[in-house]
Amino acid sequence: MNKRGNGETSSQGGAIIAAIIAALVLVIAAIGVSMYLKSSETQFSLLPEFSDKKESPNGDVLVKFEIPTQKIYYYNNVKWVELKPGKFIEIDNYKITYDNLNNSFFNYYYPYGRAFGYEKVFLEKGEKVFGFDVFDIYRFENGSIALPIFSEGAYNPKLGPYYLISLSNKFFRCDPDRSFISYLFRSLIGLPQIECKEIFSLSGDLEKARRAVINYRDKPLIEGRPITIRFSKTEKTISQDFSFCVEKKYDKDLVVNLRKPLSEGEICPKLEE
């Protein structure tokens, strides 16, 4: 009898231990599932949210064109994310492709397109730069702009000398590179025989010239022109062009809210307003 009693006790003890182990396994499994779901939720929350069901808090869908790099970004409610070539974002059953955005921004801010060539810049009435109220600039294909070193008159964009204003509005002086080794290197890879050095401190006439070139670039914003962006069709929609106001931020970003197309007769504020 005693032996059987001991056996029953051992059996009961084993059952209790097994139950405890089973409970622990269930708890660990539940924690694991919870962590997985939380991780998945976090990952999905970082994806772009452009549908009507899940918007950013104020309902905005923002895209921007970064002028210095000429890259396109969209805001995913957490941070700015680069929109790569060949990709698109979707909103209200429309697709807005990288190509459509890139072409719209580039044609808006660089209305002359990617073509190089000369053009005149006019200063504000009564203003002069080194005695001139108008001067020639040269547009490079990438959007940077050369202007004359006024004391030296005519200039050659391939040979210099000239001042250069980059896409990020940095100011350089570019002179012929007369180093023999550099000349050979530039000749081999097809670069202009030019050496450019940044001028960090501008004042007087040079600052006026720089500001005149920036105003030349900002002309669409100064005049309050809208930008036109194509929304490509999906299975539920047809392609349409919508117009939007453009806001310049931090002197380098062109920002558009795709939730706010212009209604008929609506106009955009001018840059100085």
C-alpha cells in the first residue's frame, strides 16, 4: 500500500510539473506572438500612408523636389523618403510616378528645360551690378548658372573666367586650369579646363549678382505660378492633370501638398507674400 501511495504521489507531482511547463510554454508563445505583431505593426506604420483610410494627422500628402540634388521625396508621416526612379506613390486610386513628378518640378523651376544657353538677367529698377542693370548668364544643362566676371567682360563657359552659382546657390569663381597634369586629366575624361573655388563671403555687387540669379530661378514662385502634375490612371480612374501651389522651404526645397489641388479661379500666393 505504501509503495502504491508513493507512486500516486510521484504521478501527481509529475502532472503538476507538466502543467507548469505547459503554462510557461503558452506564456512564452503569447509573448512571442505579441512581439511579432507589435514589430509588424511598427513596420507597417513606416510605410507610406496615402489612402483615405489612413492619412497623416492633418490630411496632407507632401512631396518635395530638393533643388541641390534634384531628388524627389515623399513624406510617410514619419520622415522624408526618397522616391526612386521607376517607383510611384498612390493616392485616391491614382498613381503619381517618379517621372511625372520629376518632369513637373524640373519644368516648373527650370522653365527653359535642360537646354544650355545664354539669357539675360535684369536687376530691380534702380539697382546696378558693377554699373550694369542687365547682364548675360549662361545656363548649364544641370541647372547651374555662370555669370561674367564683370571687370573682364566676355567669357567662355568652357574656358572661363566666370562666376558660377551652383544648384545649392553656392558662389564660385572659375578660372582656366593651367596645370599641365590637370589639363591632360581633364582632356582625357572630357571635363572643361576650369578650376572653381568657392567664395564664402559675399557682399556688395557680388551679393547683388547672386541674388539676381536666384530671383531669376525663383521667377515662377515670385509670380505665383502653379505647378501641374499628372495623376496616372489605375483600374478605377483615368489620367488627369491637377494644378497645385508650390512652397519653397529652407531656400532649397520645393514642396507640394497633393491633397490641395487648385479649384477653378483659385490663385497661388507670390513668394514675397
